[in-house]
Amino acid sequence: LDQRTNPQDPLNFLNRESPQTLWESPLARRLLGIASVVLAFLLVGQFLIQERDRISTYIPSLRPVLDDLCHGLGCRVMPLRQIESMTVESSSFNRFRGETYRLSFVIRNSSDLELAKPALELTLTDSQDQPVYRRVLLPAELDPKSSTMTRSEEWSESLVISLADGNNPAQIGSSKSVAGYRLLAFYP
């Protein structure tokens, strides 16, 4: 048998001269290079949009660029949220006068970063520790002056809540059924 094969046979693995494929042509190589650069820019843009809050916190000089980018895309750059860095240091819910109560709390930002103030969920409970009423208190309701907390800052507030006044938006229910409370910080 002759061990030589036809050099035009595409199944010949010994054939060192392979025909040029579409992907090896100079035009295809240029188009693939351009597509790679465009896709890399799109990936960077997606990362900037997705992580805009974190980037603007760590690199404040990029905030104007991110604001401009978001303006065109309908998003907003917000203060960073890290609920694990927000600690309810103390809270109290005491009868103030008649059917009114005073809610006082202190929340500390234990992070080294400026963070968004959290919302609070106040849950009043009965004697069996069953929820009687829940109310979410947004940071804008509690402190309209500032929406952020600087590093290691304490946020303390005291607010009066009436359980009997029908005109009060903080009306909760009957004070006879209230035996305790829970206060939870979270980001909506």
C-alpha cells in the first residue's frame, strides 16, 4: 500500500497546508477586533450603571459622570446602602400622656463610609407578643434635612405617636392592646 495520501483530501491530518477559513481572513479579524472593543465598552458601561452607588461613594470625583450617564438612562445615583452597618443602639416606646406615646431611638453608622439612612419598621405587640400594628417610618418623614449618615454618626430621634387621635396619620389602634414593641431598621 502506498502510504502517501492525496494532499487535497480534507481528512488528511498530515496535510500541513490547510485552506484559509473565513475566520482567518483579514476582514473577519478586523470585525472581530471591533466587536470585542465594543463589547468591552458595553460591559464597562453595564458595570458603571449597576454599581453606580458604590462607585460614587468610593470615587466621589466620578459622581458627575455617573449622574450624566444616569440622566440619559432614567436612573439615579443614590447614597450607598449597607444595612449590616446600621445598628439600633437604643430605642424606647413609652406612654407619654393618655393615649400618646413617645418613640425614641438611636441608630449608629458603624461603617467608614457615608451611607443612606434606613427606614424603620415599628411593630406594636400585645401581651402574647403578637403584632397589633405595623408602621414603616421613612427617613424623609423622620429627618427631612438629611438622607445620609457620615461615618460613625449617630442618628437620634424622638417622636410622639397618638393612638387615639383620628386626625393623626400616626394613629395606630387601641392602647389597651399594646404591651410591647419591636423596632427594625431596613432599606425599602
